[in-house]
Amino acid sequence: MRIHPKTPIIVGIGQCVDRRLDFDATTAPSPQSLRLIAAQNALLDSGCREAISQSIDCVVAVRTMLDSVPGVPQPFGRCEKPASTIAAALGIDRAQCKYSHVGGDQPQTLVNEMAEAICRGEVRTVLLVGAEATLAMKQAARAQTMLDWSESAAGEEIDRGLGYPLLTAYELRNGLGSPTQTYPAFEHALRMRLGRSREAHLIAMSSLWSGFSKVAAGNAYAQFPEARSAEFLAAPSAENYPVADPYLKWHVAQDAVNQGAAVILTSVGEAERLGISPEKWIFLHGYAQARDRFVTERQDLSRSKAIELVIPTALEMAGKSPSDIQYFDLYSCFPCAVFLAAEALALDAGRVPLTVTGGLPFFGGAGNNYSMHAIVSMVEKLRADRQAYGLVLANGGFLSKEAAGIYSAQPVENWQPSTVDLQPEIDALAAPQLLEESCDAQVETYTVTYTKGVPQRAYIIARNEKGRILGRIRNGDQQLAQSLAENDPTGRTARFEHEDGTNFLVGIQ
């Protein structure tokens, strides 16, 4: 097979982890130090460090979590130009430098985008890199010690900003917010569609995650490499306390990580010019990405239209079916994300390994950059198993943005950028009327969040003949929060009172 010289390929991968629990401010990692280690590892992995360094003409840094939410304190200062700073540290001159949007979809979205740019001749060689040092940040805060994360190089850099908003003012005002506040809406809605009790779904989540933890236990780059039993994961304890119904601590992504990962892409022609061994080459056979509607605008909260479109589109471009894929990494911030992707693939989530890293609760939730680690791990798998194919699904926001890639060491003949645009189909979907009034409505889904084991906050999403309503309990109404925690409200009638622009849940019948 003749491979066109403009065909994009991955030729370098690198990642790193710092698990030190004994904090030392003089050696504590920063996002910049972890980005640098990961990037250096990727350059070395290519087999021609010096030559490929000179070939890189685009550097893109994945946005850190501290830069992802407006107004969040930056206790140790902020690197103003992360991509430029990495480029300068590596001695890369005259490269386009960019800082990504918010979202865990970004690593795969960037691979898709840069593969197209390479094929079109817009760039020659691209370094994608990201890192989080949230563990070091938390350790420094506990030790009441200052760190300096303000190092920043000069030079031009395109900051793409936060990107498309993930929640509306209506949603924020009425109870949605952080991932642990919002993903339970999908989890309970899925549970109800599947006809499961809370107890049955707890067992299903814990069984799924036990398998993920076993993969993490064997991963040298996992932040939490310990196999955990389904029984441990299903039982509330001091080690596994309630976070937000139905989640206990180890059901959710763990952000206390020091991790970095990097990927280098170039063209077949450039790889041949540089002398990079074909044993290093991994091809992107298919890809797709799409953005879903806002949470309360989705007709069915138990499904993800973006996942249902992105996965088959990427497979179709690759000319593959799910049965042709040997390795998967399905984004695993919360169990419902995996269940929904497995459903779209018609896979039994309890029987087929669905991660190559160990997943965000056990490998580690390295913020927007987790799927860079998934891509690196997938490349390692496919270099060793050269006839196999792997699928990476990256997720951003609240099942808001999905990006998929199909990879293999097998070459692609006549690679061309995708011409499929999935967004118009999603944008054309009808949305329910959102209510801002006092009314009764039947409960679709809900959650209760906890502080130190005590129910504190809660919201409900419900529907009636006029539309959908989202409402939260009043601050301090622990009696109602406790009642919701003890008694499943789904399918029952909720009473809302609208005051000063907010829908308040006042009771369940």
C-alpha cells in the first residue's frame, strides 16, 4: 500500500506522574514542570529528539483546571503563556503557540484538528501537551506554604479562551454547578430508564469501577494504582464517603493528581525525512466530534445524543464496527459516561475492558488533559499489537462535548479530512420549555450533595404538561435534603415555589 506523504501520524508520546505524599516545597511539581517532563519524554520516544524538535512548528497546551473557571483563585500565580513557555524550555523557535478551550474533549479534539492541519500542509509537526499539579497545590495549602507557578515566557500565543459555555444562567441559578452536582442527573435518569433500584445501580457502578481499578493497579503512570473490590466501592465508609447521590468518593474522578502527558503528530513524509522508524507510527483512521445541547435542553437526560452520533461516525470513517475494535478508553469521569458510551457501542460494560489507563477515579482525573493520557496509553497498546484497533472517547463538560478517535498501527490509504458535520443535527433537536413559576411536576431526576457525610444541598428536575422545571432546595433546609437522601423521589410529584428568579423545591408528594 502506498501511503500518501501528507497522511497524519502520531510519532511521539510521553507521560509522567509524581505520587510523592511527603510534601517538599522545594521539589513540588508545577503544571509547567510536568508539561516539560511529558514533552521531553515524547521527544525522546520519537527516536530523533533533536531533529523533531526543529521540525515542530505548532505547540498547543491543554487548558488547566485553574484556568477553566472564571474567578477561581490562583494561589501560586499563573503562567500566562503555557504553550510558549514549553516551547522556550524545549528550544523550539518560531512555532505557533496556542492555549486550548475548556473541556476533557480537548486532547482528542486537538488530535482531530491538527491531523487535518497536517494533511492540508498548514503545519508540519505538532506538540500537544498538558498537565495538572492539583495534588501539590492541595499539599501546599495544607502546609500553608507558598509555591511559585508564575513562570511564563515571552512571545505570541493564541489563548482560545473558555469556549462554548457549559451551563446556562437558568441552570446555575436553580441548582446545577460542579460535575459532582450535575452528573447525578444523568446517572439517576439512566438508572430509571434501565429499571434499576438505587441499590441495583450502586452494585452496577461499583462492579464496573472495580474492573477499572484493576487496570490502574497495573499502570505505572496511575496516581492511585490500587485494585478495589466492588464490595468496597459499594459500601459507604471513612475511605469512601458520600459525595452526591448516587456517588461515593471512589465513584467520581479524583483530581488530586500530579500528572502530565504529551503527543507529537507529523506527516508520513516528514517522519520519513526525519528518519522516524515506522514502528513508532500510529494512524488516525476515523474521528468525529460534536457538542450537545445544554443539560436542561436535552429531551432525554438518560441519553447522550452527542455520544450516539460521534462514536458511529468515527467508526464509519474508519470502516470499522465495534467488533473490530480490540482496545477502548471510554471517558470515565462518572459511571454514566461509560454506560452510555458502551450502550452506543452495543457492548456489555461489565464484560468488555473499556479502559487502557484505569479511568479517572483510579488512574487519575488530570483535568482537561486526561484523554491525552488515554491516547498515549492507546498508542503503546497498538505499537505492541500491530494488527489491532483502538477507540478513544473524550468527554468535556457535562456530557457536553464529545470527541472520538479510531487508532491503529495499520496504515491508512488516501487519508482525507472528514467532511461530516454533526452539529446541525444536534442543534435542530427540539428542547423542552423551561419553567420559571410555582407549579407541581413529576420528578425526572435529582441529586443530594453531602458535606462531611451530611446532606446539604439538593435539586430536582421535573416535568409537567407545560414543560420542564429545575429547582433547588432552600439554603439550610436539611430536613428536605435528608428526606430526599432517604426516599427516592423519582416518578413522584414535586412542589416548586418561584421567588426572585429562582425555583425552590418545597416538598415531594
